[in-house]
Amino acid sequence: MPWSWYRPRTCIARREARFGYLFISPWIIGFLLFVIGPLLASIWLSFTDYELFTPPVGIGFRNYQELLFKDPLYPLSLFNTVYYVIFAVPLGLIVSLLLALLVNQKVKGITVYRTIYYLPSVTSGVAISLLWLWLFNPQLGLINYILGKVGISGPGWLVEPKWAKPALIIMSLWGTGGAMVIFLAGLQGVPTHLYEASELDGANWWQKFRHVTLPMISPVILFNLIMGLIGSFQVFTQAFVMTQGGPSNATLFYVLYLFRNAFLLLRMGYAAAMAWILFLIVLVLTLFQLKFSSKWVYYETKLEGR
Amino acid sequence: MKLLIRIITIIFAVILLFSMQAMAKVTTITIWAPHDFDVRYGPEYNKILWGPFEKENPDIKIRWVRVPEWEQKFRIAAAAGTLPDIFAVDGINVPAYAARGLLESLDRFIPAEVINDYVKGCYDEMVWEGKCYAVGLETNTQFVIYNPDLLAKAGLPGPPRYWEELVDFGKKLTIDTDGDGKIDQWAYIVYVGRGEYQMWLQTPYIWQNGGEVVDEKFNKALCNQPKAVEALQFVSDLFNKYKIAPKPGDILAGPVWPVVATGKFAIEHIGTFAILPVQKSYPEFKFKVAPHPWPRAGKRITGCGGWHFSLWTGSKSKEEAAKVMNYLTSPYIIQVLGDSYGIPMRKSLMGQFERMKYHPWDVVLDQLNYTKPRPRHPQYPYITDAIQEAFDRTVYGGVPAQEAMNEAARKIDLALAKK
Amino acid sequence: MFRGGWVENLVKNLLLYIILTAVGLLFALPFLWTISTALKESAQIWQFPPRWIPNPFQWQNFPEALKIMNFLLHLKNTLIVVFTSLVGVLFSCTLVAYGFSRFRFGGRNLLFIVLLSTMMVPPQVTIIPIFIIFTKLQWVNTFKPLIVPAFFGYPFYIFLLRQFFMTIPYELDEATIIDGGDYFTIFWRIILPLSKPALATVSIFHFIGAWNDFFGPLVYLSENTKYTLAVALAAFRGVYWTYWHYLMAASVVVALPCLLLYFFAQRFFIQGITLTGMRG
């Protein structure tokens, strides 16, 4: 039990620690019951050849070797995913924050607008994917039709390797309603007296934004950033429903390739190896984000050691 | 005293009756399928499909479960060992599942003359290595569906019969109708690339040209041989060189399909399953069908494929499930499914379907004689993945056909070497 | 203050409305198309150029679609799953987030990293072991796998709530303790009331997530009558043919409760928490 770096000295501190454990116990119990078993099982599976219908057969590190050294599609899937993440995450954050600022106004009917912007998040992912398939259709879709009316000859979108990923990134921006809501909740939590005080000091809107809003919502920004990272590294549904990894492997994302190995090619062990390498990558990135966050995230609870 | 004895006797009789009822056990046979029986047959689907059987066999009840997103649910359940007694199988997966011990061999339950009575394309998928592992649910073949008005407007005598004619006719049918410099009408459309539907459509091109995907004994991939590479090149040229076909904007049988009904496409390479829905959903659309073109120097070959019912080796009620399997081969079921999905699956019952004598079904029946199934091998998932990728890269990514097929052959050889 | 203020305000507001509406149209477009398709007959759906106003209006697509998919039955199933799991989520995630945000205990940071890490493993590789666990518990083909885990917390909501809880000043906790309260009092009287936007967010997210959850019910339920709305919607996508007009009509109806919930939950999104008398 890793007590070494923190030893509660006082009675109160010990009591605090005990209650801390008590409050997080639901998660701990659930973790032990439902989560740790499958996690360990999937690690073990990564060292086997598992064809789903027949029992797994141990093969040592061969899955990892093949992944890292012999499979031409693996680095491609990683590249495709990183490409997607680099654009989708920052753009998503900016767009959702702008939307949240936009709907944070106290004008009449703002609730209606908030609902409209959240519409995409209310429909199921599969339905949205099918809808956008049609929207992006080069000959018969709405997007190229509208572009045509403005005099632009629309690209092949999901049929052209160059445009397939941008198409999916655009689609993801349309679905930032969730992050918008979280930002909105964060904006609502900024105490108004801070704005009043800064106005007394003569701050304009940009200064207010930079020195009051941003710091006060920084915990929420961190959340959206980390969740955005974790989520977009696992981008799957759109590629699965709309392109199946095509055209010419342009949208062969990491988890799609993983899924294909797991369920279509009957190579679950190989897929498990992929899963754990992804885990390591995302973990390292997240830890980096968290470490770095102490420089820019402001928490009201100055928990030194908290 | 006599009254007491009478009461006791009555009570005994009632108890006996109840226990006899309880002893008459009812076995429930569960069937999983992704097919939309509930939509096609309406809320009474249970009565329509299973009524006759349940009447004849009151001790067996059939419970059908609709499973959308089939692959995932089926494979998870299979991995955990919790499959239903009977489940639907895509014909191409029969070797893969049978080799891994999922499918019960049906030869001891169903008479040989019934199995042999199934139409060619269906039979090819039901049987593997001499044993029958599945009975047909629905089966399909391919053809081109075309818009006769557009062809007449272009002054063409009829649909193209050969690849060479397809290119010639195609050039006349791909036109800019409103003079804005953009093509508004396309000659041909066929879905190629990623997806099993695409695989189903694109493999006949290889075979028609005299090529093969793998050799007969499944020792080696032959897709990188000249004839197969030529076929891939031809398909790619339709999109990229002759430009008589646009690259489809979606992958699965999705939004705009069959596109030929929109009036912007003249000819579409498609399967039997489209006929009935198109007739129902586009009643104004007058279409015709014809065999899809093959090279003059090649052979007329088309694809076959569909779904079947299989019996799970782990079923706890095999005898009862076998009875259900037999029922699924009965004339009644063949009639019901045939009316709904198109092709009557048993040759001896073809006469019950008047419509098979008329267009477009006469063409379909004819095509059935030229069908060839996709490679029947337990490693088919790798074979299809490799070929799909080759077509995807060449058609959409501009990779040279030979290079793409070389990579596909490499992958297939690796997979074949495993077993 | 009159300094030419009201004209300026009017212009500002007008500009705001213009921007709001323009962006709104962009977001609403696909949904409008869904409604348009829902009111068409099959043959008209894929016309080109696209036609926004159906002619004729097939209002009957709605009742027909709902009847075919047995809407009420699946609505009942969905309500059961969603509301029970929502109770579980609100119960467990608030408590756990409280623990992570305001208590010092050994291994806290490590455990928090573990919590986040569980979200980093693609579910495709853990689904089979999880499914096997549920099979052994004999929970398959029941609602339990969809409801019980909610009572043990979901990392996403725990993380979200923790971030929000950490924006509440610690002075309030200290004040409560001085007044004789204990940890539960702080939780109930300080943390929860001040987190209304966050709680509303979690409720909305979970409600909508569970409402639209397709994969969970698909894998764990093996009976047509037990399916939820999300799975029942898939009824319109056959192996070879999709009934688009029915699918769109049904999708609109299925999405309505979520929209209404979101619309009415807006009352919890109130501007600015004024902490009077609590200057540190």
C-alpha cells in the first residue's frame, strides 16, 4: 500500500483520509468487480493468438513484434489518428468555447439557440454518420450542391483520400455541442463579482476574457482538453459506418484497424496488443497534460497536497 | 365418509392433471437473424413465419430475435459461448465457422434430396467439404439494372453485353445535360473498394477475365497474375480513365441506392435484393435488367451470395432445433421467404412462382446458371480484406493495379500458410 | 445610463441575433433534413436537386414508423434503464468526485490516474471478458449490465464533477465545520447546491447517452421485447434495404424527449454564482 509519500500525522488528517477512501469506495469496488478483471484479461490476450471461436493460444511477444516491425498498416493507422487528433482537438475546443460564449448571453430566446446547437449531440452517432454520408456525397449531396450554387466545385470528400479526413474533422466540429455545454456550465460558475470588480478597474471585454474568464474556467478547459484527447484517439464510429477505412486507407484510424483485427479478421490477440500500445501513448500524453496543467489551471481550492 | 373419499379423489385428479400439464415440456428454440422480418411481415410476423410449425409441434416454441449490427453481437456471443440454437450466417462465413466448430453438420437431419434441391448459388454456400452446414434464408445473384429511356435517348440498341461495349456505350451515356460543363449523367455505377458488398460485386470482374483470387487447392494466391490484374485495371479505368462511372460517395448500401432510380445514372451493377424494394419504393421508375457485361474474350460469370440458417454445435436442444431446420426447408417457408426476398431457393418449387417467367426474374434465373461463389476457405476474412484493400487503393488511391495485387497476394499467402 | 446607450445596445443585440441564427442554421440543417425526409414518400427522398418541402406531406410516416417499431414497448424499456442508471450515476459520481476533490489521502493522485486510465483502453478488447463476467453472473438478457455499473461510478462524470468541485472555495467547507457540520453536511449543503450547472450537465449527458446507447443494449439483450429505443430504431435498417422515411421519422420522435429534457434543464444554467459575504 503506497503510504510512503503521505503519512497523515494528526488525528484530523487521518480522519480526513479515512473519509476520502469512504467517498471514493463506490468507484473502487466497481473497479475491482467489473474493470480490473477485463483489463488484465485483455493484457493477457495481447500475448495470445485468439480467434474468438477457439480458445486463445499463447504466442509470447509475437503480436507486438508484428505490430511494431512488420505491419505496414499499423504505422498508417497511427498516422491517420494523430492527424485527426491534431486538428480535431484544438479546433473542437475553440469552436465549442466560442459557441459557449455566444450562448452565454442573457438575451431573450437564448434557450432556443442553446438547444439548436446541442441538436447534433442528441441524435445517435449512427444516424448522424448516415446523414453526413449523404451530405458529403460528391454528386448528390447537399454540401456540394450548396458549394455549386456559390460557384465552387466541391471535392470528392469521402471518395478522395486527400479530403476524407478533413471531411470527418468538419463533421466532428458539428458535434461539439457536448463540450459547449460543459464550457457553458463552467462559464456560469464564474462569480459575477469578479467581472464587476474588473469593470471598476476599467477592463474591456478582451481583458475581462483573458484575466477573469479564462483562468476561472481553466479547470473545465483542462477537462475538455483531456477528454478530447482520449476521445479523438479512439475515433471509430464515423469511419466504421461511413468509409470503412477507405478511400485507400485514408481513414483507417487506429481503433478501426483494431476493430477489424478483433472482430473481422478474428485476431483478437493482435487487437489487444494494439489496445495496450494505444493506452500507453494516451497515458503518457495525459500525464504530460496533467503535469503541465499546474502552470495554467487555477483551482479555487488551493489544495497543496489536496 | 363417502363424501370425504370423493373430495380426495377429485383433488388427486386435479393434481394429476396439473402435473401432466407440467410434464408436457415446451422447448424454446431461439433463432437470431439480422433480417427485418418484423418490418417485412408486420406485427404478425410470428404467426406468419412460425405459426404452421408451432401448430404441428405444440411442444416446441420458436423465438426469433432480430439482431442489427450482426457481426459484433454474434462474435461476442460466440466467444463467450452463448449462441442461440439457430442463427443466420452469411454464406461466405460458413467455412470459417464450420472449421472452427461452430456449425453442426446437417446431413443427418435433412434428406440429401432436399439439400441438392437448392438452387446453384445457394447450394454452393450451404455445403463445404462435402458436408452441408446451412440451409438458405435468402440468396442473390447479380445483374445490371438500367434506365431504358436514357439508353434510347443516346441512340443505343440495348444494354452493353461486353466490357468493350460498356466502354463505348458508356462514353455516349456520360453527358453534360444542362451545358454547365459538369457531367450530370453518368453511364455506369458499381460499388467497389472496402466492404463485403463491394467485394461481392468486384470479384466477378476478376473471374470473367479468366483470373482467380486463389488457386483451387487454396495453396497460393493468384490475384497478382496478369488476368486478375487486368480485371482490376479495367474496373479502375471505368472510374479514372474512361470516366464513365463516378466514384461512389458512400460505402455501405446507403443513402443513394439504387442510384439508377435518381435518373442521373444509366446503368448500375447490383444484386437481386434490389428488385422488390425498388419496385415497391419507386413504382414510377421503369427499369430493366440484363446480365452484367463480361470481356469478349472472357467468360460470362456472376456472383452469388446470401444468408443461411445454421445449427449451433453447442445447442442444448439439437433434436428439436433439427426439426425447425427441416421446417426451414419446407415449401411453405420457401414460399414465404421467396415472395419476400426474391429468389425461390428450391428448384422443384420454382413452378409455384409465376413471376419467375417474366422480366426481370427471367434474367435473374438465367444468371443463376453462371454463378461462382467467393473463395470457400476458413481464412476467407483475410482473403476478402486483402482484395478489398487492393481495389480500394487502386481505384481511390491511384496505386498501380499490379502493385496493389502484389500486396494482396502477399497477405493472402500469409493467411493461407497459417492453416 | 442614457449616453446613446440604447441604440448601441439595439445594434449589438441585432448583430448577436444574426450571428446566432446563422450559426444555428448550420447546426440545424441536418436535423431539418431529417424532418424533411421523415415527411416524404420513399421515391422522393433521393431526388436531385434536393427538395426541402415534401410534396405531398406524408404525415402518416410518423404513426406508421412508430407502430412498426413497437414504440411504446421500447420506450418503457428505455425509461427503466435510463432513469435507474441516472439515479446510480448521480449517487455514485458525486460522492466519488467529492472524495477526489477535497480530501487528502495516500495514493490519491495515483488512483485518480488509474481512474482516467480506464478510459484510455478501447472497449473493443475488454468487451468479451466483460461479457463473460456478466454471463457467469447470469445477467445477460436482463437490464442489469446496463444499470448496475452506474451505481459504481463512471470515470467521465467523476472527472467532470471533480473539476467543478475544485472551483468551489475551501473556505466554505471550513465555515461549515466551524458551524458544527461534518463531511456529509459539507457535501449536501455546500457542494451540491453550488454545482447545479455541473449536476445538470451530468444528468443531461447521462440521460442522452443512455437513451441513445446502442451497443450496450445490443450486446446484453437477446430478446426483441427487451430492446431499447436505440436498438429498435435499427429495425429500419435491413440487411439490404433501409426504410429511410420511417427511420428519419422514428429518429425525430426518439430524439424529442432528449431535446425537451435539455431545453428544460436550461433553468439550472444560471449566470454567475454570487458568493455574498464570502470574501477570502
